Amino acid sequence: MLNTWINTSSSFKLRLKIQYAFCVLVEEAENVMKFMNETTAQWRNLSVEVRSVRSMLEEVIANWDRYSSTVASLQAWLEDAEKMLKQPEHAKKDFFRHLPHWIQQHTAMNDAGNFLIETCDETISRDLKQQLLLLNGRWRELFMKVKQYARADEFDRMRKEYLDGVATLSTFTDCTNGKFSVPVEVSFLNVKMFVQGLEDIKQKVPVMEAQYKIITRTAQLVTKEVPQEEVNEMLATMTGIKAKLSKTKERCPVLLYEAQQLLSPLEELEKQITYFYESLEKVNEIISALDPEVQPAALFKQNHQDLVAYQENCKKALSLIERNSQDVLKFVASSKVLQHFNPLVLQKKVTEIQVAFQDMVKKTGDWRKNVEANSRLMKKFEESRAELEKVLQIAHGCLEEKGNPEELLRKHTEFFSQLDQRVLNAFLKACDELTDILPEQEQHSLQEAVRKLHKQWKVIRILVSLITIVSKCFIDMNELIVTVPL
């Protein structure tokens, strides 16, 4: 109808505009324009009224749809609900768990019905009133019997919220109070982890306090729906949690502060221990290297200087470790809140360092004694070799000398008669002693040198024997010449 009116009005306006365009006289054109303006004003007023009617009709239709659907669904549910009244309690509780939804549906039905009663004619309104009276009567009778189930979902939700909150708070308080007394081995890493745990607890305490307040309010609502015995249990539970939470809030800052005081000295102690073992490793590398006699003199001197420096580093580090560890142990022993800190591991570590230092001192002492002994053997070997080489060099010089045979024989006899076997024996003994301390790869060259000198010595001894024989023959010939007359 409204659409037809709009189309008709549009057609009428178009015809007036065409008529106005064909007007010749001014007066005629003014009359057409006046008529158009009056018609437009009337149309505007009528359009507002038509739109108002249209909006009203749309609202009525929407309420009819809402009323029809809610009446149908509510009637079906009421029939099922009235039958459910004869079922066991658990079945009724489960069925009426969604009662809040049907309360909303009942309210929506009444709102839509009341609107229709006000807007429809008397006959329809009377029928609607009668239908609503019947449905509301059935609803009222049923609701009085099952209203206790209306809050079943809400109660279950609150009970679950309460139980979950209690579990969360109990877990937090039990864990935190357990951490406050769990044994902690005194070391930098262990104390650092302990401090981080306490910092985490400290941050969570305000959150848990807020959670406790929420659970307390929930518990107050739950207690209205449960027996007194359960109420007493809930009150006891909340009181216990509050006490534990207060204990956590009180102990955590004090324990955190004192544990933090240990971090810096323990970190420094850890650095000193690392420095000690690094220096000790360098000492062991030096004293376990090849014997200094087979090292270049410059390298041996540098290693010896390094050894002295690393020994001094170990000594200083040990002194700092002993002093700082005593400070840490005294602090732990005097603290009232760190009684669960166990110092045995730290004490054992310090003892191990002390033992390692004493062992290092003994090893370096033995190393020095060995170096000194080896140096003496090397010196003895060099001296005996020099003496033997000197004797051999003189012997070779004598043998290569030219001149009067008689004079040479006399000189050779005099020199070689003084040749002492002990020079060779001293050299061979020094060589044997040096061989015992040399590594296997160095022994071969030494043995070659010994064999060469020994061979030269044997040649000289053979020559000495020949010279002795020649000398004796020479003497015998002289004596024979003297005794035989010419």
C-alpha cells in the first residue's frame, strides 16, 4: 500500500513538472507552482505518518513472531517438565539445570504478549490474555516446585571456582613454604637459583592475595547453599590458607635479602677457584713436559719463570679462597633464616683445593730436585767427555808428530805410560747415568757419540801397546849393541 502511494505521488509530481514547463502565461505558471508546493507539504506530513505506521506494523509483526515461537517452545518444555517432576532427584537436577534459560523465555513471552494486547483489537487481546493466564498459571505452579534448581548451574560454577582457587592457593603456599626450608648446597649456582625462586615467589604473593580475596567472596556465596558441617570445613580451609599466605609474605623478603648477600662473595669465590685450577693446570703442564736438559736453554728458563709465577698465583688464590670461604661459612652459621643452607660441599671443595695445592708443592719440589740432579749428571757427563776428548786429541797430536825416532819414541813412551784408564771409565759411567734420564729418542745419538769416542780410545790403547813393544825392542837392541865388541 505504501509502495503504491509512493509510486502514485512520484507520477503526479512528474506530470505537474511537465505541465509547468508548457505554461505560457506567468499567472498560470505561478498557480501550478503554488499547487506543487502545497502538494509537497501535504505529502511530507503524510509520509511521516505512513512511515510511523509502517514502523509500528513491523514492530507488531516482530512481537507476533517472538510470541508465537516462545509460546510453542515453552508449552513443549512445560509438558516435559511436568512429567520430569515424577523422576528421581538426580534426573530432575540434570533436567532443570537449564531453568535460567526458560526463565528468560518466559519473560520474553510475557513482554511480547503484553505488547500485542496493547496494540491489537479487543477480540485478539482477549484471546491473548486468556492464553497468557493459562501459561503463566502452569509456569507459576511448576516454578514453585523447581525454583531451587534455578541456581544449580550457578552454584556448581561457584563451587568449582572455589575448589580450583583453593587448590591453586594451597599448591602455592605449600610449595613456597617447602622452598623456604629445602636444603641448599652452598655454591654460587645453587644460591643464585634459590634467589631467583624467591624473587618469583615475591612477585606472585600480591597476585595470590588478590586470588584469596576473590575465593573468600565465592566461599561466602557457596556457604549459603551447603550444610553447616561443610561450611565449617570451608572456613577452616580458608583460615589455614590465610595463615600460610601470611607466613609466605612475612618470610620471603627476609630470606631473599639474606640469600642475596651471599651472591657476590660466592661469585667471587667461584672466580678464585677457577683461577686456582687454571694456574694449577699450567703448573702440571710445565712439570710434566720433557726434561729440561733436552729443551733449549731459553725455553727452559722461560718455563721455569712461568712455573714460579703460576705457583705464586695458586698460593694467592688459595689464600683468598680460604679467607672468603670462611666469611661465607660464618655468615651462614650466624643467620637465623639460612639454617637449611648446607656448607659441607663448600668445605669439601676448599679441602680438595688445599690438598691439590700441597700435592702441587710436593710435585714441583720433586721436579726441582730432579732438575738439579739431572743438571749435575749432565755437567758430570760434559766434564768427563771434555776430559776424554782432550786426552784423545793430545794422543792424536803425539801420533802425528814428526822428528827423531828415538826422541819421538821417548816422548810417546812417556806420554802413553801416563794414559789413565779411569778417564774412560769416568766418561762411560757418566754416560750410563745420563742414559737413565734421557728419553728414548735422545739415547741413540748419545750412544753413537760414546761408541765413537770409545773406538778412538781402543785405537789409542792398541797404539800404546805397539809403542810399548817397540820401546822394549829398542831398549833390547841398544843393550845388545853395547855388549857386543866391535
